[in-house]
Amino acid sequence: RHTGSLTATWVEFAADAVEWIGPGGMPTLFRSSEKSSRAFCLTCGSTIGAVDDAPVVALLTGVFDKPNLKSLKPDTHSYKGSRPKWWHPEVSP
């Protein structure tokens, strides 16, 4: 629901490894659950990812200048149980 897409890919970082260096600084946050907030661009409203209370920042791969980097390739699926039963995303080798 966060992205409006059936599939979203993100990469997780330790919060202390993320530095918000853009002109807007840290993104706007919306508290979405007891443990996490969604991050959005203050200027355009684009979704950036999630900032968890645990020391994790999850950034959508689309926010990177080079989203095709091998290091950003998904290697697991989350929330498979809540997918539509006809949707079968697979991780390719």
C-alpha cells in the first residue's frame, strides 16, 4: 500500500550508516505503525522508504541514481502471505 505497487524493492541500512545530505535534509516522516515511519520527500511527496524505531532505514531502490547496481538486487521476499494469490514474484539467480 505504501508504494501503490504489488512489488516494491528496498535495501536496508543501519540507521547510523545513513546520512541525509540532500538540500532538504532528513525526509518528512509519517508514523505508519508502532515500530516504523514512512519517509517522503518534503518538496514533491515522492516515497523514499521507511525509518524504523529499531536502528534500520529501508530505502526504495528507485531513489538511487544507479538502481541497477548488483548490490541493490533483491535476494529475499517479505510479506508473501499478504500478496494476491495470483502474484508469484520470484528472485532470479
